[in-house]
Amino acid sequence: MWPEHVNLNDSLHTDCWFVRTLTLQGRKNKSDDIRVEWHGDGRMKRTFFAVLTVLVGAAVVAGSVLLLGKAQAEPAVLVAKVIGTAQGPSGEVPHATIDLSIYPEPSASVPGPKHGLEIGNASAGWPFYWPSTTLQLPANSLITMTILQYDGSTTVWNDYFAEVHGTVDGTATYNGKVQRNIEADNVAHTFTLHQYSESTQPELFVSVPMLAVANNAKNEANGYPKPQEITFSFMTGDPGEYVWNCEDPCGNGYVDFGGVMSERGWMSGTVTVV
Ligand SMILES: [Cu+2]
């Protein structure tokens, strides 16, 4: 028997969950009471989840900004040293040199990048250019870059990047030997300098494959094998902002082109021609 005088409407407008026991008129036993559980009309829950969603969203955005800002922080600028003049393709020009190394992983002697998403993974052996990936070169000058390369090979996906492009005579010197290309399966990394896609500044494109050390090479006292020495020269034009990166799949993620491949301080950087 349903008690006629019981009116549930007052309860339907509350937001809070409650339990109410309705006492039946003329009941014989306590067990005849009807227990009603009401979970509100959902407004409170919806408000709660809406606020929670906004807070979680804000936290994700703030976290991403912090993380990406840290990941893409530019390392200290490495400035090419002007050492005199040299004969460029069309006359005498300033001659500058810049020296880099490529390490397979940080060590006691080479601490490696202090930022980037891969710091936490440093023990997993991610490679990096050193001492910086932020380079500054003089304009309209002959630049001679010398790179000591300590890492093993990972085959390039595209043979184009096993060839030398954009240097003064289309060659690079590998341990004193002049070459136009190296074997695709003997590439450790590439130094590939280019402009931003929408740029209207002077054309500058240089790509040089970095010869690998044997994957079973023994380490020397500094914790690294004997490096390959790679030297090449190219001309800069008028001032401009450029980027460079490695085109050899030495990272992780999609076809090994994620991770360090796109990170400043590791396998990608900027070149400012001033
Ligand atoms: Cu690389």
C-alpha cells in the first residue's frame, strides 16, 4: 500500500544525495517501511565533473607548456672563430672555423645536454651534438666545420643523406680522405643545415653524412671509442636564421625520427648567420 500523503516533490529539487525512509500509514510492521534512495537530479555531479575537467585541462596545458619550454630551451650560443681570410668561390672572404663532437651518450667526461625530454633517458644512451646545437656563423664567409664523431651506425632511410651536399666543392674529408659520399649503412648521423620552409632569406643548404665508428669499437680512457674526424667547408650568404638537424634515424618513436631527432641540444639546432 502506497501512502497517499507522501509527497516526494520536495526531494526532487535537492541536489544532494540522501536516503529517506517513508513510513507507511497504518503499517503493521517496521519492515513495511519503504526505503527511498535519491541521488539528486545530477546538477551537483555535473558541476563537480565540469570543474574537475577544467582543472585537469588547465593542469595538462600548464604542464605541457613547462615541459615543452624546457625541452626546446636553446643551449648557449657557440660562435664560429674567424681565423683570417680564405679564397672563396668568388674571391677572398673571411674564414671561420667551428668545432663540434657527436657523442653516443653522456659520460663522466662529457655531461651532455642539461635540458630536453631525453634527460631522464640519458642512461638509455641517446646521442647528441656537443658542446652546443645553437651555432652562430659570420655572413658571406667561408666556414670550415670539424666534427669528431664517436657514435656507431644506424642506416639512413634515404641515400641522399649519405651524400655530401652544399659544401664548396661537393666533398667532405673523412679522416683525411676526400669523399663525395659514404655508404648508407655506415652513417651515424648527418649535419643537415637548411632554411625555414616559408623563408625568403638567402638560400643555404648543407648536408654532410657523419661516418660511424664500428659498432664493436673498444672504448678508450675517456669512455668513448676513437672518433671519426669529418671536415667540410661551405659559404654563408647574407645574414639570416636557419635550422639544422640530423636526418639519420637515431631517435625513437615513428621510424626512429622522434625523441632526440627533434630536440634542441641533441640532434637539432639553429644557425644564425650574422
Ligand atoms: Cu642523429
